[in-house]
Amino acid sequence: MRTRLIFVRHGESIHHVEGIVGGPHGCRGLTDLGHDQARQLARRLAVDLAADRPAAVYSSVLRRAVQTAQPIAAALGVNPVADCGLCTWHTPPYADGLPISRFQADYAAEGGGVFRPFEKGNESWAELVVRVSRAIMEIAQRHRGATVLLVGHTETVEGAFHALGAQPLYRAFDLGVAAASITEWTTDDDTASWPPARWTLRRFSDTGGV
């Protein structure tokens, strides 16, 4: 039984264009371009997955991911499910809506790195990876042998490299994940087995030439 996890990064967002911290309140959703990207991606996925209908569509709880997931789920005939585990950084409430440059400069935490946050009150990278990885693995186990879409953020796609690709917390490379792109992992192993299933990266940051 093949398990297929298709990760989608949200479309262009207002917070990214404006350079602000896009938490639960600071995120104002997608730009007009971002909405167009989400609709185009929904049409593309409806064709690509016509013979392999997804069992579920999950998204992070942030507005930009929810707005990307909605047309995709509608095109695939399923109801989207929001999962906070798929979110980007859980930034502290004081930072939500601040300019990113100010957050990183004025609230920098001394000694930030893999296990200590870069900004005061923020998650560390290790905490983010564990949270996202756990959400991914819970979904993979819940839908063993099925196709599932996970709509999130750059960090959601990065988390898959740790959860599924067994990359160390401190990777020797960076990932450039395009807006409204697809990253796909599959395995023919039991996703609940130990030792862990061996996954294959089928495509990464694929925008379909758009």
C-alpha cells in the first residue's frame, strides 16, 4: 500500500509582501496573486489526482494556508482540516504584526541557534521541527496507504525533510520553497512501523512551470 503525502506551500501572502510577522492576527491572508495561484493549483491538482483522490486535505491554521487549502479541497471534494502542528514559527504574541526586521533586530536572543530561539519568546528551530514532524507523522499514520495533501509553509516542507528524510536538525543545505508549489513524498512501507518507513522524494517545489 503506497502512502503519498503531497505538501503545498501557500500562495503569495500579504504578510510576506509587507514584511511583517504573520501570526494569527498579523496574517491577513493571500494577495490577489496568491488567490489566483491557489485557484490555478486547485485546477492542476484536480487533474493530476483524478485517478488517486486524496483521503484528506490538511492545512495550518494561519489564514494564508487556510485560504490556499479551501479551493484545493473544494476541487477535490473533501473538507479541509486545520492542524496547528503544520504552522510556521509559533512566534510570541508581542511579535505578531511587527515588522520582521524589527522583531529580529530589537528582540534578538543571545546565543540563538538549533536549541535556543533566535528571538525572545520564540520557538527554537528544534521545537519547530519536532512539532511539525509529529503532525506529519500523525497524519501519515492516520492515512496509511492513502494520498493526503498538507497545505502549509516553507517550514512545513522543511519539516518533511526531517520527519520523512531523516535529515539532522542542523542541515548542511537550505531549501528554497516557491509559493503555491508542490513537494511530494511516498512510501510503500508501513508508516507506523519501526524501524521507520523509508520515504522517496518524488518532486520538490514544483510550480508546474507557472
